[in-house]
Amino acid sequence: MASSKEDNTSSSKSFDEVDIKPTRQRSSAIKDIYEQPDDNGYQKDDKDNGVVKLKRRLTLIDGVAINIGIIIGSGIFVSPKGVLNGVGSVGATMVVWAVCGVFSMIGALCYAELGTMIPASGGAYAYIQLIYGDFFGFMRLWIAAVMAQPGSLAVVVLTFASYSLQPLYPYVECPPPRTPTVLIAITCTIVVTLINAVSVRWSSWLQDVTSICKVGALVIIIISGMVELATGNTENFKNSFEGTELNGLGIALYSGLFSYAGWYALNIVVEELKDPYRNLPRAIVITIITVTIVYVLTNVAYFAALSPEELLASNAVAVTYGAKVLGSFAWIMPLAVALSTFGSANGNMLTSSRLFFAGARENHLPDLLSMINIEKKTPLPSLLFTSLLTILYSMAGDVFTIINYFNFVTWLTSGLAVAGLLWLRYKEPDRPRPYKVHISLPIIFVLACIFLIVMGTIAAPLDTAIGVAIMCTGIPVYFFIVKPKKKPEIIVKANDLVTRWFQKLMLVVAEER
């Protein structure tokens, strides 16, 4: 009878029924998940039984939509110019797009092994934290929290705002003014924050819809491009490798890989994915294959209608393409890019907030960011923190320049995470691996990351130096604030007071582990 009564209790606790005392546990949630995966129920769906924790509500389709929604942002609509400018010919451009897809697939498959072996939210942060230790994990989180994540999200919402205003400012010499662009970007940020705060299901539904819309827009480009080819517009594909230059290969690869950025997104929210042992690898394979095919065919369509000179002269390739090919339906392209970036903003908000949630759970960020709303089971403080930083960056100067500072950091941390996979193969060869890649794939990926780091440093040494300098600002923060177990009593009391106040305001408590 007792068990029956327990089963029938309400799935939501009232705020008075939970302990709101701030927690400062030094134990690692990531380590617990790694050492006791079976005890955490990763093979079965997580039912809402009243426990205050993130729930497993994301299906395979949701996982694919999240990855596609984040990967297909603004990149494919603007990056073709950078790829062509780097290698100088149509044929080499197509090769670069295919190579970037293969490289992304290799990295994503390596992350699939890590994600099923360490099914903890946080992605590369979680893997580096477990494999290399507390300090290196914090440094990865620091650079993401300070600039990389909110800066990237600010770029997305600003792109959404710019394309939303594009129909009102159709001429290149008269771009949308800054003030309405920033206001629309802030509005977009607030909207996606509210959606993610209210319901993970709403967020995943929005991701599903926008992913379908953006793929649909690219299909329109592809079909119209095939029509152009069928009517004899093949001039740009004759002697397609003529004029190829390898001096700008690094720039071309960075531009192409920027469009594939986000292949690691699902790993960041793996604790909310149903049956991650099977669905994580499946979602990754489906996503990368789909995106690679769509990207290559989209570029074929671009060159079917635009000469290399026309493409290089355009700052918004999709808009230029629409104006030339779609005629009176050219308005579809700005709308498609707006929908694409809105979906990307939603996905980035979902994953960025989970990264900060995971970092706070490891005591690398304030306790408040690791807390969950007792009714919605969403990390409300982390969402608001992400939103606030994004709004600040949206109002700042040239956010796009900030992103250039982190190419070095991005490939360094990705390479370190996959190198850690090789280390775990050596250190724990008998450990169960629900998904396992061939040993050659992580080796190829690590070598490719080294190549990208070297090429990026040679191409932009100042940007690399600035990125490293910003990352190093986390060193004193770690040793003077994060690492000490005993902090001054006045700081502890002040932190507890502020945390409790915000807990009552937002109805949030620490995750029940």
C-alpha cells in the first residue's frame, strides 16, 4: 500500500516542501555519472516522479532537429563567399565543402563515443573535466561563459534582426540602422529565453518546426538551381578547378567549418535525451549526412545561377541568388534566413544554458546557476544568465570580431577532448562503450585539429594571441576563487543570502541527485 501511495503522489513539489539551502557539494556530478551510469537510468526514459532534476524528454527526432537547427544557421547563406575567396575556383570550393562535412562527421562520431561513455551534460567541458582534471575543465568553461557562447548567440540574434529588416532596406548601400536591429535582436533573445524557461517540449517543438522550414528553404534553392542547370546554365562548372589557389586554404576551411559549427550541440544536452546510448549516435549520423548533402547541393545551385565574381561581390549570397532566380518570390530568402537564425538562436539558448548549468553543478560557477525550477523542471537561472550576457553582447560593438578570437580555443578544446578519448582507450580498455569508433578516426581528428590551430595562428596571429590572453584571465579566477575549499565567512554568507533571495523569486532549488 505504501508503494502505491508513493506512486500516486503529485509529480510537482511545492516550494515549501523542498530544501532551499544553497549547496556547495565538492563531489563531481560528471564523475558520478561516469562511474555509475546504470544507477542513473540512462537506458530508460526518465518519468516525472516528483524529483527535481532535468527530465529526459528529447526524442531522436528532437535530437536531429536540435543539431540541424543549430548547424544550419546563417553560415550556408553567407559563408560560400569566404570559401570561394580562399581557394579561388568553383571545383576547389565544392571539395572544401565536402571535406568540411567529412571532418565534422569524424569529430561528431568521436563525440558520440564520448557522449555515450560519459552521458553528462556539458559536452567538451564535461569530457575535459573528467579526463584532464578540474583546472582544465574550468578553463574550457571560462572561455565559453565569458565570451564564446553568449558572443556566438549574439551573432545569431543580430543576424536574425538584420534579415528580418531586410525587406524594408532592400538596397546594399542602405543597410538596416543599428538601433532597430539591436532592439529586434534583444526581443528575439527574450522570446527564446521565455520558451526555453516554460517548457523543454515547447523549445524542442519550435526547433522541429524551424528545422523543417530552413531545410525547406534550402530545398527551394536546390530545386531552382537544378532547373538552372537543366536549362543549360553550366558555364561556371567548365574548367572548374582553373584558378585554384591553396594560399587561402586555411581561410576557406574556417569559413566552411563555421557553417558546420554545432555538430557537438546534442552532447551538451545529453542528460535530457531519451535512450542516449542509441539516439545520440543515430542523431549525429543522420544530421551530418543530411547537412553535408544539402550544403554541397546548395553550393551547386549558387554556382548554377551566379558567377564566381557575382558571388564574391555579395554579402548575402542567398538574397542575391533569390533576387536573380526567384523573381517576385525573392522575399522568401530573407524570410528563410530569419527563420533559420531564429531556430538557431533557440537551439543555442537550450545548449548554452545547459553548459552553464553543468559548470555550476561542478562548483565552477555560482550555485544559483545549477538550480532548477520546481514546476517546469528547467534551469531558469542559467537561462536568464545566458540571456543577460547575450543582450549585453548584442548592444556591444562588433561582436563578429569577437568570434574570430576563439578559432584557436575551439579547435584546441575539441582536439583535447578527442585526444582524451584515445587516453581512455589506453587507460580503461575494458570499460563498456555503448558506441565505439575505429581508432583511426580520433587520430585523424586530433591531427586535423593541430593543422587547423597552426593554420589559424599563421593566418591571424593577433586574433589568436587575443583569444589566448582572454582565456588566461581565467587562471587567477580559478586559483583565488574557485579552487579554495574554505572561503571568507563574509563571502559565504553574502552568497547564501543572495542565492536564497533569487531561489524564492524564481522558485528554483538544487538538482536532487
